[in-house]
Amino acid sequence: MRLVGLVVNPIAGMGGRVGLKGTDNKVEEARHRGAEPRSPQRAREALEHLKKQPEAIELYVFGGMMGEDEAVAAGFSPIVVGSPEREETSADDTRAAVRCFVERDVDIILFAGGDGTAVDVAETLEALDDETPVLGIPSGVKVYSSVFAVTPRAAGRIAATFDRTETREVNDIDEDAYRGGEVNTELKALATVPVGDEIQSSKQIGGGSVEALAAAVAAAIREADATYVLGPGSTLDAVKAELGIDGSPLGVDVWRDGDVLARDGGEAEIIEALGERNVIVVTPIGGQGFIFGRGNDQISPDVIRRSEIEIIASKQKLSDIGVLRVDTGDPELDRELRGWRRVRVGKFERQLLKVV
């Protein structure tokens, strides 16, 4: 029997759909903008796939919304090892849960959250000098660390079936700087993580020149009769510069006929700005290959279903990532998006890459 500990950060990822790029010190603002919890649903998805595995599972959880509720909803009869001290949960509760799991000698700790939650889990284990394997259920806005499964369902499968581990990095960024357009990553800890094809890599920062590609994409945008949803990232930032707009380097902007209809928009602003024909332009995250579901949750399933998709990237980036990935939070849409996609790599040239 495999012993699994689960802790859920119930506020992780709330800022994504509403354009806040994180929830650190922004929970009330996220709620004011209409944000809804994201991590509980993703934790349930992981647990549903964990339950389908042939390995017998004994599940330990923290109480209420930090794991118990999701476990019961997924059909488990979990063992509750503790509960948050107050209704508004905190990092201290996550750390307390990890200590409880270590005391019970679990085989792996699953956590639903983003990089901040990963830091809380990893630093607690380091303080205990404990090497219990951990695996993240990706639920945050920013997921830069290499301790996450590529999707919630992959997390469930891996937790039940892994047989080897390795040491991986836990990174985090300054959210205030991130909101201002700067990506400052910092190695926070090292963690023991299962070995598997469906574990994501650390996000790579930086890259080569994309001026020629950006110029070609911008020229095509100017000639087209469409509303363009321009995603985040340095490649799209170069496109926005070519268009002559003051775009948001790490946010989502909407452009039509020379006008910026939404700058750094959340889901609601993007949907309001859409027209009859809409085109989403995105670039895969370096090192991971995600085109949806990492840093651009504002481009929601509703937006995607109403739009065409244009993927752009340098040849070097495609060579580094090998495949494309999606994690929209809508399994049916993820299935629809999988398959071979043409990625624009130059003025005329396109390259086929598979969404897996």
C-alpha cells in the first residue's frame, strides 16, 4: 500500500483569470474582481486519477478546504491529520500539514498550489532534514519550479506509480516585480521528486533575438481584419513593440485596427474586447512547452473557443522543448487542442510540433 499525503492551498491560482499574475497579498483584490478558487478543483482531478490506479492508496490530508473536502469529493475516505487554525489559511498551515505527513512516514506528499506553495513544502522538509518525495499539482498562476506534474491527472498517475526519484529545483519569483514586467527568479530549495516524463522542467529565462519573427508577425497582424489577443512573454513583447503599442510584457493585451482594447486584461476584459473574428497569439514557455495554462490563465477556455490560435517561436526554442503542452483547466478543451500544430518560426516558414 502506498501512503500519500495531500495538502491544498485553497487560494492558489485565483489571480490568474483576473489578470493579477499571482495571489501573494492580492487575495481580496482577486475576490473583488470575481476570482474563484482554482486549486480545489485541480486537486480533485488529480485525486480522481490517483484513485483509478491499481496501487492501493491510503490518503492522509489536512482538514477542510486544505485537502479533506477534495479527497471526500473524489471518493476517498481520508485520514485527517490536522486542520487550519483559522478560516483564512496561510503558509503556516501548509508547513504544519507537511510536518504531520512526515510524522506518519508517507511515501509522497502531493500539494496543490504554485511556486509559493512549493517553497513552503520544500523548505519545511529541508528544516526537518527529510527527503520525502513531493509532487506539485499545478494550480498557481506562476509555476516556474521543476517539481510539478504537467497536469493534475498526471500528478495522480505519477503519485501512485513512480519507482525512482531525483533532486529538482524549487524556484520562485518576486510577484510585485512580475506584475511590473520583470521576471526575477530565485532558487529557494531543492526537493526529492519522482522521475517521469510528465514532470515539467524549470522555466528557462531569456533567449536569442526574435526581431525578424516579431516583425513578420506584426506585419501580418496589421494586414488582417481581426481582433488579436496577444499573450505574455519576451517573443510577444517584441511583437507588441513592432506594433508600436505599450503592451504588458507579462500580461495579455487585446489589439484591433491599431488600438489597444485591453492592456494587461483579465478574462472579463478580454472577452468584452473580442470581435467577430479573433486570433490568439501565444508562444510556448521555454523549457516547458506550455502554450496555455502557465502564466496566461486570462486566456480562458471561453476565450480560446471563440478564437483561432497562432503559435510563434524561434527555431531554437522549439528544438529545446520538443513538444507543446496545454493545461487550460478544461479537460475536454485540452483533448481538442492536442495533436499536430503549425508553429510560425519566420516570415514564411512554419514548423510542425505536437501538442501532447
